[in-house]
Amino acid sequence: MTAALLLAALSMGFLGSPHCLGMCGGLVTAFGLSMKDASPNKRRALVATYHLGRLSSYAFLGLIAGFIGTTALAPFMTDNHLPRILLGLVLLFVGMTMLGAPFLSKLEKLGMRFWQALAPLRQKVFPLTTFPRALAAGLLWGFLPCGLVYGALLMAVVGHSAPTGAALMFVFGLGTLPMLVATHSTVSWLRHHIGRLRLRQMNGALMMLSGVAVIAVPLAMSGMHGGHGHGGHAAMMADEGAAMHMTHDQHNMSEMSHSDMTHAEMNHDAMDADAMHDMHSTHDMAMMDDTDTQHAH
């Protein structure tokens, strides 16, 4: 299941990246202008550094989301089906947002307030002439309000562990990289084909179908096994009762056999005592006859 979630996060990031370009395009342009005096090699290294900072922020947010999921939702996870139901609902929700449902617009507005509060820190990292500045810029960039990021965080909440949540968000960020680091011509090509083929909508529909499957299939299988399980339990109880009865009978038969053997041994001992008594009596009589014969002579 974790591998399937990682694949869903990766495709979500890649196919939703045109939306990321619309949200982050101005920021990427500002970063590029601040590095215009750097050599080509250093510019590429600075770009890799601030993207590393962005993915690190995503992973940190995923770690927190996963921790919240494992602690806040732990009391409700006593039912074995509830984690799958929650995961299926999240996939349905994220799929609908990728289809254009404005569920997270209010959350984006709240995130914008926090982003504006970070403005003094963002101004201090410009220009991106050093690697620490580029890393700090990327770390701040990870908090840019984005509905797609919030949808991925919901997946991290139901990822069953904090490390899984961090991995989901990191992989999601990897999916957004091609659109954000590509050249202008490549970006135009990607945006054209993703839009023309409606790949984002197709991915949203696929995630919704996956959510339905995650919810319905285990419940259906549980219902099937539940019916058989009740009959099987009754049969097991009957078999255990029969086995106990047979064991009791065998125990009684064993005791009876032991008693019979004891009585037989007692009779054998009695017979041996009688035989010994007869032998002694015969011996005594013979001795008496010998004595009488001697006296007669």
C-alpha cells in the first residue's frame, strides 16, 4: 500500500505541475534574476540547492502530518477497516480537487496570510548569491500556499506513520521538479500536452476510482469472510466438544482397563499363594510319612 501511495504522490506532483508553474512561476523568475551574475555551473548548483530546500520543507510538513495522523487518529483506528476507509476518502477528495473542485480555496487563503508573514525573511535571502541563501529560499518556498500541496498533506496524514508522511511529500515534490527546472520551450511543450490530453483530469479520475476500490473491496471481502467465519467458528466449537468427549471416554476406558488389570494381578497373586500353600502341605505330609516308616523299622 505504501508503494501505491508513493506512486500516487509522484503522479499527483507531475500532472499537477502546470498548476505549480502558475503559482510558483513568479517566484522562480525572481530567483533566476537574482542569480544572473553567477556562472552557468554555479547557477545550476544554486537551482538544485533551493529545490533541495523546497523538498526538505515538504518532507518536514509531511513528517508533521504523519505524526498528527498516527496520534490524533490512533483512538479511531481500533477498527481494522477504518484506516482504509480514511485513505479511500482522502483519495476521493484529492481526485476531486485535481478535477477542479475548489475544496481547498479557503485553506489557501489562510496559507496566504502565513506566507505574507514570512515576507521579511524572504527579503533577506535575496539575492541568491550563496548556497546558504539558496537553501533558505527553498525552505521558505515550501510554505507557499498551494491547494495541491495541501491535498498531498492529507495523503500524508493517512500514511500510517510519520516517516511515510515525509516520504510521500518528498516524492510529491520530486514530481513537480520537471516543470519547474525545465527550459522555457520544454515547459511550453509539457503544459501543452498535459493540458491537451487532460492528463491531470485523468489522474484525478484514476485517484477517485482508487479511493472507491480502497474502500469497497476490503469491506466486500470482509463481508464474505465474515459469513464463513461464523459457521467456521461454530464448527470449530463442535469439533472441540467432540474431541473433549472422546478424550473423556478414552480416559474412562483407560481407568477401567487399569482396574481390570489390577484385579487380574490380585487374582494371580491369590492363585500363587494357594499353590505355595498346597506345595508346603504336600511336603509336610511326605516328611510325616518318612518319619512313620523309620519308627516302624
